Amino acid sequence: MQGEKDILTGFKIEMLEITDPEVLRKSKQKYHPILVFSGNPEDEVEGVLFEVTDEEILQADEYEVDDYKRIETVFKSGKSGFIYVGK
């Protein structure tokens, strides 16, 4: 799968304490990174945009625990895409 580098503006990464026992068992990590809206244009998160199918999006939704929700946003390039943020 090939992606394109892009930047998410107005967000920062924080750590979220995971309480889902299955996720804790699989990941062996109590804290996972999560995107948080800051509204500050100086806050930027670098990443990669991938083109995915509807089925892949639904699989990602199933994978993420209830602490996360998927939203659509616009990246620095002007392209739109989905990200997972804290509820």
C-alpha cells in the first residue's frame, strides 16, 4: 500500500489510557496515542494519507475501541480524509 506524506494542522498527539481488557492483552500497553483537536494552527502532526476501500474503513472502525471515533478532516495539502480522535 502506497501513501502520501501530509500534515494535520490544529491537532496534537496525547496518550490515552486504555481500559479495554482485550486491547490491553493484545498490545501489552496501557497507554495508546490519540489525536486531540487543539485549534492551534501551530500544532501539527505529520503522517501519511492512504487511499482505502469502504471495507477497510469498516475494519478499522471495528478495530478501534470505544474511546476513539472517526471524523473527516482536511489536511495541510487540502486533501480530505479520516482520522481517529478521542471521544
